[in-house]
Amino acid sequence: MAERVTSSAIEKLVRQLEKEADLPLEVKDQVRSFQAELKKVSSFLNYSEVHLNQQEVAVLENQIRDVTYAAEDTIKLINELIFNSVRPRRRWRKVGKLFHCFGDKRKLCDATARMVSMNERLKKIRDAKGKERDGGGSGSSHSGGFGMTVEEPDHVVGFDGEAEALVNRLMKDGDLQQNVVSIVGMEGLGKTTLAKKIYNHGLIRAHFAYRAWVPVPQEYKTADLLRCILKYIAIGTSFNHDQEAYEEDASEEELKEVVSGRLRGRRYLIIMDNVWHKQVWDEVKPAFPDDLNGSRILLTSRLEEVASHASPRPPHRLGLLDSEDSWELLRRKALKGNFCRQDLVEIGKQMAKKCDGLPLAIVLLGGILARQEETVETWSTLADNTSKHLLIQGKRGRGIALSYHNLPQHLKTCLLYFGMFPEDYEIPVRQLIQLWIAEGFVQVVKGTQRMEDAGEEYLNELIGQSLIQVVARRTDGGVKTCRILKLLRELCISVAEDQKLFLVNVNADHSNRAGSEPLRLAVHNDHNGFSLMEALSESGNNYQQLCSLQCYAPGSLGHINSIRLWRLLYNSLALLRVLNLGSIKVDRIPRGVKKLLYLQYLRVNAPNLTQIPSSICNLFKLQTLDLRDSSLPHIVPNEIWKMKDLRHVYFGSSASLPDPDNDKALWNLQTLSGVRPDAVLKRLMVKAKFPNVTKLSICSFNKNATSNFLESLDHLYHLQSLKIVNPCEFPDSNAFPLTLSKITLKETYLSAPDCIQTLEKLPNLRILKLLNCSVLGPEINCNVGCFLQLQVLCLVGVETEAWNVRTGAMRSIRRLVIRDCAKLVTVPQFHSSMATLHEVEIFKPAERLRENLLQQIKNPTEFILRIDDALVKA
């Protein structure tokens, strides 16, 4: 919106000045002149945000911003002089005198004159765009269809391949049914630029009889969108002025009929740019007839839900520019004549890299550089502060900041939270959601919905709005790890610090910015805990209100003075809800931890911890206890059964749960990882001491104990995921609960025939991971009518030579991963025996297996093959 640049503060000050009846005439004239220019600027920006691309608007906003700020300062000065006067009757004389003596009137005149001059420069662009908007453009010569040419921005880089792929998709031979193609990506990626390139493409102009470019404002009227289409397709057609007048006064339904009538029988391309709401498609869809002639609608949006709502076909996801294209775009925008001196090249490439491949950021940086001297000193200074300059531009302008401001409040907080993680950090999603829940960010609104499911919905919304990048997916297709762009992270940190939501302390920077009292503190690059302890020691009382403390250290971890650290924590930070020390090694958890009564999330890296203090069980609010980084078996205190709110418990290795003295149970427990499957655990399971566990991981070298435990597994009525580590024997398939959908076996040394015969009978098994000597034998055979629900199969470090699948088995398989199976040389013919297979990933295959796969890909097939991370094409 234009008000991001034309500050509402100015309008308020102007209104205050206008109320003064005795205001000198010369000042009134300046106020009226300023108001008139302000309205012109607001009107033009509102129009440009709809009709121009983001890069063009960013440039315009930069031109306007400096003048606007100067005018605001001047009007504030006038306002203060008038309203702070003690003697009202004499204040105008004082103001006039000050104007003439100190030149404040000249400042106002100069500021207004600059705005007038700027608007004159913009007037030509505005007039040209106005003609184009009203259908008065001359269009262009066409070898085919009618429709005005839309102006492409200068210095387009990196879109040639993307444009050709989309042109081919829009003109796909044999696909005559009308369909929708979507371009999806975060704000500032160049979706509009790419769409304009496609719209003006010679093949597109020749292929489609009608083309229309429809910018869709965030607050739109369907009738206006339909009129926009009519004005585009009017070029080259004959209709009289009566028809035009009718269309201006027609209702929405009448306009739909008119558009449909004009398009009927013609092959058309309608590009709807920057669609914010999925309802837009519902409202305009009736106007687009499907005459089975290959007509297309192209949507651009930053929202995945808009694309999926308009069409089930996968959208074209626009990626970031690579380093080479980033530098090329920056060079073109920053340098006159595009020539760069050799001594500036490396500095320029460093700055381009800091833009994260985001075209809008590169254009903004190019605009900054274009106004500077082309010297090593100037560029080096900018290179040291690239993120800062881009952050200032981003917070004032469009792009990334706009994406943040348009989020609902609950997602704003969740997005800002990403700033607590280090730059380029690969964030584990399950940990992220557990942190959100502990912080109180996740609210359940669907009755019986789990908070974890609601948190995953939050994350998927942020991903769907192209704000968060997916790094890796789980075998079930869910997001395993994710990442935030550097520039967006910088914005999150800046906004969060302004709101006192959190503070990031990096590289032993112990200063508490502006004496703030943040609610959360993240300490980064803390290899030995020094930064953390110094920050807490030197902060005085500024951190007493902390509810969250997280520490992150890349690479090798150092040990810390545990006694001093824990004393600082429980004596100074009694309000903590989140304590994440997973990146710092400590040697103990003291009894004093019980003072942290409000803790809901606790992660501690104590490699040599053997006994968990009973005092930890006084943390009655604790939801997540994460000791997975501790490598020794744990002795768990009896008092753990008092911790009613526990939802997720992770032990490092083979922890033994105690037998409660009474009927207490952990009803909220969902994840139980790293426990020993002994007789006590079996008894607890049978007695329903953790009846709602959905994820269980067991580890023991006692083969008989593990086998005995598995025989009673059916008492876990909600179990979905089971991981077994170390040797065991399988019971009959009836011992496994019907809810089980994922099984992971590691170093279980099971007989392949016996193991497969049990697993293949599980009716709801969807994911099977056989890891590191989990099964033994020369062959794995899958029989007819078995593994009917299996969708994902992973074979890692399995020493079998042949994997055979009979026709009729694995009828739902979608994904196959084979890694480090050096002896495996025989696999099924995927195209015949596994018709549903979509993706095959093979790592370090035997040469014979590689040849087999390369031969299979030559046959007509629907699956994607990757060998050692490289895509293999037929």
C-alpha cells in the first residue's frame, strides 16, 4: 500500500495545521500544495503496486521516500512552533519571523518543490501506464493474437530457461482442455517479470488468438478484473461505443457473460498476476469457456494454496538466482555501461551473494550502488553492511516486509521465531514445533486436534506462502528440516528486537542493545559456553524476565563450567519456559534445576550423564525432555510419573523406566525414545502407563528381552511409529498394533524370510526402513498380495544380493531409496511390477545394478531416477 511510503503521520500533521484559521496565507498555500502533491503520489503508488512489477515499484518508492521524510520533518517543525507557543495571539508572528529569519519556510518550499519536480518526472510514466491501463496503447505488431504488449523491466537475468519451460507447458501439444498453470514463489523472486516475459514471447503471441494481462490487487473487485480482460481483448476487434458504455455499467454477472461470449471459440491466454486469494479464481472462472482448443490461464502468486485451489497440477516453483546470475543482475543495475573494473569484481560478487539470490534485493542493492562512487573503499564499506542497507530498504518498502505484514498475527510470531536460529541453520521441524508449543505460540481450534498437528499446519502455511524453504523431507513426505533466507532472517531479528520478542547474541557480543529487556535470548557461535555465561553475568537485571534461552554452536562443541552455568540459570532466570543447551556439553544436571519451575522444554547435552537427578521431576510443567545427546544408559528416577504434562521424552541410549508405586500414568506422553525393552517396560505397557504413545524407539543388546517385549506390543493402541535397534526376533504379526504405519529396523540381524513374512501382513504399514544389517540372507522376496499399503521403502546397508517383487505386491509404492547396498545387483522391473512408483534414489550402487537401472530408464516409465544425487534422464 502507498501509505508505507506516504506516511500517515504527514496527513495527521497537515490536518492539524489546516484547523488553524489564522494560519498565514503563505503557509496555507504551501500546505495546500503539499496536500495536492501527496494525493498524486498516493494515487500513483496505489496504481503502480497493481500494474507494475515489484522491481519497478521498489525503484519508485526509493525516489519518493527521501522527499517524504524531509517533508515530514519540516511539517513537524511547523507544528511544534505553532502548538508549543505559550502566547497564542502572538504565535503566528513568531512563526513568520522564524520562517524568515531561520529559513524554515524555505525548507518547506524546497521540500514541496522537490516533490513537485519528482512528480513531474513520474508523470510521463504515470501517463504512459494510464494509457495502457485504459486500453489506449498502440499495442505491437502481432503475428497472431490480439492483446497489448506489457512492458518488461530492463536488466532481466536468469529467466530464459524458466520462460522456455513455461512456454512449452502452455503450448503443450495434444492437451486441448483448458487448464491453469501457476507460478509460485516468495515476494521479490520475479514472478511478475517472468510472466511478462512469457506474455510477450513470440510463440505465445502467435499461438493464442487473445491475450490479456490482469493485475490483481490485494483488495480487488471482480467486475474490475473482468473489465480489464475486456479492454485487452478489445484490441483488434470491432465493437461500438454503446457496447463500451454498457460494459462500464454492467453487473458482475453480465460482465462474465460478455467476457465468455468474446472468448468463446477462440484460443486465449489470460495471465492473472499476483493473486492473493483463492476466491479470485472461483469468481472469474465462469467467464472462461472451455472449447477444448488449448486455452490457458496463467496465475502468479506467492501462496501455494492459491495454485492448488485453481488446479491440481503442480505449480512452477520459481527458484532463487544462482551466484553467477546474481552478480550479472547486480552488475547491470549498479554500473553505467555494465562495465566493472577488475578490482571491484570480487567485492561485487560478495555483495551479490548476500542477496540470497533474491532479484528484488539485488535490484535494491544495485540502486544503492548506482548512487555511489565506483571505488574500492566505497564498495568495501557497503559490502560490510550489505544486510543492514537491504534491511532498511526492505522494512520501508515492499517485498519481504510486505510478506511479513500480511501474515495473521499467530503466524507473524512463528515466523519471527526463525530469527533465533543461526544463519543458514538447518532447523529440525519436530524440534521447532515443540519449541513453538512450549512458548505458547500454538493454539488448537479443531477440538481433538493435537498441538503438534496444529504446529505443523502453521509451518506448512509459512512454507505455502514461500517464506520458509524446505531442506529435507521425511520418508512420509512431511517436512524434516527447513531453513529461512538470510535477508528474511535479518528482518525477523530486527522486528523481534523492536518488539522485545527476543535478542540474538553473537560472537561474545555481551552488550544488551539499548538496555532492552527481551523475553528471549539466543546465543550463537558459543563453542565453550563463554559467551552464554558472560552475557548472563554482565546483564545485571536485564535478563531476569527471560522466558526462553537457547544456545547454538557450530562444529565441535566445548565443555563448560557446569556449576557456574547452572547457578546463573536457576538463581537469575527463574521464569524460563524454554532452555535449550543442546550445543554445549555439560557434565551434570544439578539438583538445583528444580528451581526452574516454569520449564516446558529442556534439552541438555550431557554425554557422560548416567543418573538423572530426582529433582528434575519437580518440573511439573515440562512437556519435552530431550537428553538424546547423552550416550550412556540412564537411570530414570521414580518421580518421573509425577510429570503429567510430559509429551516427548528422548533418552540417549537404553534408559530404564522405573515401576511406579501407584496407579499414576503419563497420559499425555506421545514420544518415548531410547528406552530399554525390559520386563519393567513390558509391565508398564501392559498396565497402560503410557497408553497414548504414538512413537516408540527401543534399544537393547538383550535379544531375548527385546523379543519378549515385542510380543505384548499390541497394548499400545495408538502406536504409529516403531524403531528397533539391536538384535531381536519377531513375534507373530498379530502382536503388532493395527495402527502401526512406520517401522525402522537397525542392526536387528533378522532372517530376511521370517522378517518379510511378518511385516508383509501388517495391514496399515506405509513406511519400512531396513538399516545396517537389519535383515540377513541372499534374497528379499515380496509375495503376491502383500505390502498393499506400503508407500516408502528404504534399504540402507543391507547385505542382500537380490530383491524380488512378485506382480500384485507393493501396489501403492511411491518412493524407493537404496543406499550403501554394495552386494545388491538384482531389483524388480519397476515399470511392470511397481507401476505406482514415482521416485527412485540409489546411492553407491554396484556397477551391475547401475547398468540395470540405466536400462530400465530407457523404457517408457513414469518414475524419476536419481543415482548418487544426480537426476538420470531417459
